Amino acid sequence: MAGLRSRGSIHGNRTVAGWLFVAPVIVIIGLFVLVPVVMAAWVSMSDWSGIGPPFAEGVNFVGADNYADLLGGTGLATRDLGTALRNNLYYVLLVVPIQTAVALGLAILVNRRVMRARGFFRTAFYFPSVTSSVAIVVLWLFLFNATGPVNKVLSWVAIDGPNWFKDPRGIFHIVLGAFGVTGQDNPLSGARFLGITGWDWVSGPSVAMTAFILMAVFTTSGTFMLLFIAGLQQINAEVEEAAMTDGANGWQRFRYVTLPMLKPMVFTVVTLGLIGTWQVFDQIYTGTQGGPAKTTLTPAYLSFNAAFNNHDWPRGAAMAFILFAIIVVLTVLQRLWIGRTEVGR
Amino acid sequence: MRTRREGVLAWAPFVVLILLAIIYIAPFLVQIVNSFRPDADVAREPLSLGIGSWTAAAYERLFTRSDFPLWTMNSFIVTLCVTVGRVFFVSLAGYSLARIPFRGRGTVYALLIAVMAVPGVVLLIPKFLVINQVGIYDSYAGMIIPLLADAAGVFIMKNFFESIPVAIEEQARIDGAGVFRTFWSIVLPMSQPAVMTIVILSFQGSWNELSHFIVSAQSTDLTTLTKGVAQLASGQLSQGSQFPIKLAAALLMTIPVAVVFFIFQKRIMNVSAGAVKE
């Protein structure tokens, strides 16, 4: 560095130093994020067999064939992808609103000015977020086993709990079944989308997936609670007091003062939630490997499984890109929506 | 009557909080207790304390008749290397972006933003392809090097460096210190809170990492805790439910992240409290 200082213009030195400082990060990110994305894009449009380098001679370009097979076919691969997308969709639809609401509720409760032992509660709610997903899945498999603690607690209130992680029944199907609606002679059973019948699309998450949904809320609400607490602390105490002197009760203050001011934070939490909940992998790899009856299969796990266990690399890569597209589209849609509501105000 | 109702209302949130705290803490207590009980008892009575029948058999088996010590060692090796390396590289890059007006800075900045948007799970297959091509598959290098850079960490450091008054660095430069000297012996020591944040994030991140280790190594010698315990959970190593041993393994692997979290959290709070007082 001393040598650099004595040579050339000050400007040139700075450029060299600047690039030297960012070089390690740029090289690592380039090599392990950018190059992989390009490589996988190629593999997803090739017939590479997994043997030899993917850019070698003899590996052919097949265009969008892998994608067309997955999205437009009628075979097992399409059905599996459809099933995985359905499972993950219900997971997202339930986890994102519940974890946002729970995190907001926890933040408001913990942030009360007259609170005692605030630090204790914050730590208690945040702790599950610190532990690894593997450790939590192990704990969950125990808590929700057929004769486990959760069913034990349910039995105290005379509920006969299901064998959670072995139960493939969709919870909407269970509810519909209670009213006598079944898949037999159901008009929905005729129509198919991505190889899945309409009746199967409305199954809801399976009982096994529901246990994972509860787990996601348990492990992520603490992180988002911290974000909401930071947001709440930005809100001026005077605004709250003004509302109070105007005679607003607790609920009105929350609904018309706190919530509108927290809106940007709610959007952040929902965006982060949407991105995170489409990437369910660790839980499935550790806990169920997609079972029972493929009802906990997710696109991320399916893509991994296609490549690493079935050695169908092009299909695995194509599924990864389909998942990527879903996440990008949702993020962009959400940004646009925020943009519109900001302008509308 | 009215005052009594208000009294109840004032206490209600606190009662709700305590109930919620019980729900959040109870699973871990149930885990600790059951890891010290015999297999058969746990299967029969998961919520009984069964004082008479406590046993450390699960822990004994983990430490003497399983690869658990090896997994632990691997997790420590990888986590420590990643944490030290990441703190260094990420703060270097953050300093460059915050303080050195070099040509191409805008491009680097945009690139890092774009990288943060790529979901990690999408990279599993391609990352394996590159690691394999580069020739570091199934080695510590393959497990460690890809984790050394983290775009979010660069931004945390950059933001912190920007909050330090430039005057201090200018004084050092007048005294003849080079860019690296200024960064290393003046700016970095002043950045303890931000460095601590990176330490916590990367320790936690790499200790809890699973998918990257699945795609970067396969030999049993390189199994980390996350991979080993995941295999244990899916029943590849045991017959029957074997809940106590699984719960014990999950509990033990949580201890280091928990310890790091509690120690450093306190320290961060002290540092910022000290800064406010001055």
C-alpha cells in the first residue's frame, strides 16, 4: 500500500485501492452466484446428462423443451411440479398473513410503555429464530408425533389429535368431507391444471403441511417482531397522546394511528415473508422428504431431488428457474402495488 | 365496578404475554426433559417428568458411539473460518464502497443489490456445478469459500463506516498512513458494534447452514452437525423412534448459537449505551 501511494495520480491510486478492497467479495460472488446462474440457465435448456462438464461437446441445446415438458405435459414430472406448487401455495397463503399478524401482535404487546421484563419476553419470542431449522424440525417431529406432547395436550380437552406428519389429508377436504362433499362425482374432479385435478387443487394444506406451517410461524415471528418493534419506536409518542386526548380508545388508536404509520414496515415483512416462504427446503429435507403422499413436496425440494437423486439435471435446473420466476414476479407485483397505493394517497 | 374492570383490562395484555411466552418456551423445556429419559418412557408418556427414571444414555451414545463429535468439529471448523474470513472481506468491501470514490463503484453497488435478490434455494444445483468444475467439491474449501462473501454484510459495514466522521481518517492520512493502514488500525477498531453484528450473523448463518453443505460435500468425514442431525432425524441411523437421542442432538447443536447470541447481544448493547453516554 505504501508503494501505491507514491506512484501515479491520487485518483488512479484510489481506483486501484477501491477495486483491491472489493475484489475478494466480487470474485466470490461472481464465481458462486453469477456464474452458477448462467450455467444453470444453460443446463435447463440442454440435454446434459450430468456426466462430464455441461459445456462439453455432445451436450445439445434443446431450447424450452424442458420447461414445456414440465409445464405442459401430462406425465409424472408435471404432476409432481403441480403438487409441489399447490403445497407451497397453501403454505405461503397461510404462513405469510399469520406470521405477520403474530409478529405485529407480539411487538405491540412487548412494546407497551408500562411493560415489565420487556427484555425477557423479547428474548423468549426471538429465541426460536436463532436455532437451526434442522434442530427445530427434530423438535417438531417429536412434538407432533402420534403419541407426542401436542396430541397429549389436545387429549386434555377431549380432542383426538391426528398422526400429524403421517396424515396426507388436506384440511379443506376434511372440512368439506364433514359436510358430505367428496371428490367422488365432484365437477372439480374433471378439470385438470398442471396434471392436478381441480378437486386436488382445493385440498388445502395436508395435516402434515399444517404442522410445518405452525413451525414457520413459531420460528419467524420473532425476527419480524423485532422489525415491528423498531417501527413502533419510530412512532412519536406525542401522536399517540394526541389521539388519546381526542378520546380514541385502544382499538381506534391502533387502527387509525399505529397501523397506518406501520404500513411501510408491514410491506417489508410481507415481502420478506413471500420470498422466504417460497424457498421451503431444509424442513422437507430433514423432516418428511415430501411425504406423506407427496403432500409436503415443495418446488425447492423437488428441484433438488430431480437433480441430486434422480440425476435429471436439466429438469432440476428448469424447476429452479420456474421457482425463481415465481419469486421475482411476486416481488415485482408487490412493489408495483405499493407504488400504486403510495400514489393513490 | 368500573375501576375493577379497568384493572382487569390493564392486566389482560400481561397475562396474554405470559401465556404466549409459555407457548414459545415450553417446546424447548419438553425437549430438554425428554432427552434425559429412557426411550420407552418418552414414547408412552411424553409430558410426564418421571423423576425416578432419568438417564443420560442418549448423550452417552451420542458422544461415545456416534459421529456426533466429528460433526461438531466440522461445524466449528467451517463456522470459525467463515466468520473470520467474512468479517475481513465484508468490511474491506464496505469500507471501499463507503469511503473510496473509485471508478466503477456504482456498478459494484448495483451488482451487490442484484445479488441480494437471488433466492438461495435456486442456486443449489448451479452452485454444485461450479464447485465441481472448480475442483473443490467434497473439501473444506468447497464448504467454506462460497460462504465467505455476503452482500447484506457489505451493506451493514458500508452504512456503519458512513456514520464515522471523515475528519478522523483525514488526520491519519495527513500523518502519512496508507488506505489499508487507515482502514485496519483506525476505522476497523472504531467499528466494533458493526463487526459484532457481522460476527453474530455469519456465525449463526454458517452454523445453521444445511443446503450448501449438502451440495458441496458428500463424504462422511466432512459431515457437519446440520447434515448429520438431519440424517439422524430421517431415521437413517436408527431403528424405532429413538426420540431421546434425536432431541439430545438437536439440543446440543443449538447451544453454541445460543451462547454466541446471548454473549454478543449484551456486548452490542453495552457498546451503543457507552456511545450515548459520552
